[in-house]
Amino acid sequence: MRSRILFAILAVSVTASIIGLVLGLAGDLGGRGQGMGWMGGTAARTYWPVLVAAPLVVVAAVLGYVTLFPELSGRQSDVQLPTVQVTEKGESVVDAVLRVLKEDEKKVIETLVSEGGTMLQKDIRWKTGFSRVKTHRVLFRLAERGLVTAEKHYNTNRIKLADWLVT
């Protein structure tokens, strides 16, 4: 859904930029020396660069947004993960997983475990004290590894620990 909206914004912006360029050139070519072009002469020559540049700024902003904020993936990895809840050493699977995670990832997993395994992304943000971007990036890394899944829930995501991780 988000990608369709962004694509529509890009299409409208590029079209507006092309129309601004065409109308600006038509205004310059149509009224040489007399100040009377198709778009009204001097006003057209003054504003047509804005009609071309403004949509291109929108295109750059949308592309920057897509680059900085990739969508959370709710997909599980193709690797089959163990379903055993206790390791050979007698420790829980959560403890074993926590040993190999980065500090920010540990904090998110511990928060999820303490809240029963399911939370809204915005609540995770408040419990951990991370920024929106950091929370998103940490959850994206965890989702790529198959430790959490994300599903849309109104204007946020519902984050759930993987079934094999919940005791």
C-alpha cells in the first residue's frame, strides 16, 4: 500500500515537472521580444523554473524517505529454526538467543518477553527509550532473522516474538 502511494506521488511530481518545463519553454519561445507568450509573457518566464524545480524536490524527498525508512518485513527467514524450548545446558532458548544479540536488540527482546511476547511498535519505543528510527531499524534486523514478526495495526505495527522463542 505504501509503495503504491509513493509511486503515485512520484508519477504526479514528474508529470508536473515536465508540464512546467513544456509550458515554460512555450512561454519563452512564443513571445520573444514582446513579452507575450502562451503563458502571459514575463510572469511565465519568472515562474516556470519554480514549476520545474518544485516537483523535482518532491521526487528527491520521496526517494530519500524510501531509502531511509524501508518497510518492516514480517516474513520469516528460509532457515528452519529449532523448536526446542530448553537447550542442552538447561538454559531457556531466550537466554541462548540473548547471548548473541547486540545490546539494543537484547533490550527489545527482553521488553517483548516481559510484556508477554506481543506489543505495539510505538509501545516498544516508549519502553526502551529508543527513537522511532532506531526502534524501526532494530525491529527490522530482528524480523530479518526470524526472531519477531510484524503486522500492520492502524498507524503502527504489532510486533510478536516468534513462536519458537516464546516459552
